[in-house]
Amino acid sequence: MDILPHNQDAGALHRELQRQLLSGELGPSEYAAAFLQIEAAYFVRPISENDDGRLATAVLGGRNLCSACWIAARGAS
């Protein structure tokens, strides 16, 4: 079982990008490109494979599960 990571590091990366933009280290187009790369890398939200539409928070037996499904699956084992 793996707990899926939270995206806390993305916020730090966005703050650093903003700092670089405001200091002139990056131009607007470079900032926009880097911003989109961070979004693509960190903000993928897997959905529970039980078709309940909830965000997955763990992987159990190779399946992405939301918290409720994960608790139910653990109770069934």
C-alpha cells in the first residue's frame, strides 16, 4: 500500500518562479512555460477506481482508491 503524495512542493516551486519573475531572472513567456510544467508534473489528481468520482489518496493492490474505499478495502482484508 502506498499513500499518494500531497502536492506541497508545487507551492514552493510556484513561489520560486514568482520570485524569479519579479526579480527579472525570467521573462513572462519563460515564467508561463515553467508554470505549466509544474502544473503538469504536480497537479495530476488520480481518481478512485471504484467509479465514485472521488480523488484517490492511496494505492492498494495496484488500484487507486479514495480514502473511503481504502478504509473499506482494508476492513475487508
